[in-house]
Amino acid sequence: MAFTQIGHRKTETGNTSHMSNFDNLDDLLNTRVRDIAQTVNIPSGTWVWEVKAIKAFQPDNGKDGGVLFTLTPVEPCDDVDPEAFRAWNDQGGDEVVFYRVSGAVRKVGADIREMMKRIGMEDNRTPASLYGEKFLAHLRWDENKRDASRPWSRLTSFSPLPKAKGENEAQLPAIDFEVLAQEKPDDLPF
């Protein structure tokens, strides 16, 4: 899946197409507003997501904290509208989604454990080891009652990536115990 480079935005001005390149905020501040493209949200549907960052947070006011996952969409699945995908991809396709798990420490732990189980991770891994992992999840947008122009992203239906054809669960290599006994008769594990 090809994504356009970060920072490039395709805008429509009149009948011509104009590419604005925002390498820094000074470039942005010196661009006419009509040449700044409106943001198109990541299209709803099932995506392959990659964990780009994980950060624990604890508010100063003593309330419950949580863990914030920064996720990037890697590849859309069949239920993502192709037209919406093209519009999003044409603007740069460089968005991230934040997935927050918050509450008391025990609740956060249980929620992360359930998420890791759903995406197929072994139970001997730590939540910090999610960095770089890829999985499937469904994205939808919910209304933001405070600001209608900024809907809330919701991720649901977490699941592991499908296994490639012929790929089995982790298999131990076959061991020829007769050869092993001939090479190191005193070092047998039994």
C-alpha cells in the first residue's frame, strides 16, 4: 500500500490542483488559508494498525491514570470505502489515532490484558512490548458533542492479523534424538 509522504497536502484552488508543502510551521504560517487543505479523517472500517508509541500517564490531581497508545493505519481492509480512502490518501495519509485505556491501575491492566489476548499476543509478553506490533481493528467516528467539527475516533473488534497460507503456530524444530545421542551421549536432557 503506497502512502503519500508526510507533510504534503493536495488542495483544490479554482480549477487547478496545488500542492502545499509544510515542512515546518513557518511554511504553514506563510500559506494562504484557501491553499491549506481541509483535513479528511481516516475512513471508517477495518484497518491493519501499528503501535507507534505507548505512554503511561498519571494526572497531577491524583485521579486515575492510564495508558495511551499511538497507532498508525498501515493498510485498509475490504470494508473501507475506496473513494474515502483515496481522498484521505491524497491529502497525505499521515494521521495517527490515539487509543486510551484509563481508570484504576487494576482496570487498566485488565483492559490491556484483554486487548493483548484479542490481538493474539502471548501472555508472557509485557504491554510495553506492544511497540511495533500490528493487528486488525475496526475504526468508527462518533459525534463530539462539544465540537461537531472534531469527531471522536473509536476502535473496536481487535483481532490478530490473519496467518499466511501454510503458517502454523510456533513450531519447535524437529530433533533427531538418535543423532543427538551419538554426538553428545552425556548431554541428553532425559
